[in-house]
Amino acid sequence: MLSGSQVILRAPTEADWVFFYNLRNDFESQLLLMSLPRANTMARVQQWIHIILDDPASVFFVIADTDNSEALGFVQVRGMNFIHGTGELGIYMDAKVRGNGSTSEALQILEQYLSDVFKLRKLTLEVLAINKRAIGFYLKSGWRQVGVLTAHFYQKQNYQDVVLMEKFLEP
């Protein structure tokens, strides 16, 4: 478990399954996460998490409240390349806690962990160009835009642009 003042990063528990079940069945959230929404059973949700947890090139944490350990979101890094020191970030925070600083703290904790434990030096991410709030958050958090994939992601009968971003981690 990794601790901050507002959030902890911890492994998923049985108490989190309903949170993730609701998230994976919230079509609007799935669209923002650049996922292809579909109905998910509890077993399928659990399988999704176990696949990530079992992948040696991935890390997955529940972002939880420090007071009651309630799940607030998740953060994952996939495709970690230990030779080049890179990985691909994915993060989701429940709408009820966005904007209160907990997402920033979770990323800071994660970045230090990745640098210390896996010697990662750079993270990348993809975000829909229409998700201005997320892009603003990343820019404020030290990320930089490095490109745009034009008409790249199909969503609601349109092809959306995808912004590519990167951040170098401090050792």
C-alpha cells in the first residue's frame, strides 16, 4: 500500500467489485476512457482486473480514500518496458472527487513508486481531444502534448482525434 494525505494506492479487494462493476457498465465513463462500452458481468469485471494484475509488465492500484479505504478510482500502467524505462498510463477518478486534489496526489505517489521500484523514467498516455478537462489536468501536472492522432478513435458515429502526451519522471 502506498499512502498520501488524501489517498492510498492499494490492491483491489472484494469490497471494490461493485465499484468496478458500476464503472465498467457506465457507458459514458467507458467512452471517456477510450473503451468500447458493453454490458459486463461481475465475472468479466473481475477477469479484467486479474489479467492486469497477472501481467508482469503492468501495475494496477485502486485509488482509495485514506479515511475509510473506499474506492475512488484506479490507476494503471501497462506495457512497461524495463529496457527503455517507459510505460502507458491509464487513470480514472469518480466524478464525486474530481477537482479536490486527490487525482494529483495519486499520480505523484504512483510516479515516485514507478521511478523507485521499476526505474521507469517516462510515462505516455492517450486522451480524447474532446476531453479538455483531462488534458488541462495533465498539462497542469507536468505532462506535455507530443502529437495528435487525427480521426483516430471511433465513437458515436464520429472519428475523434486523440492527443498523445508524455511526462518524464524525476528520479
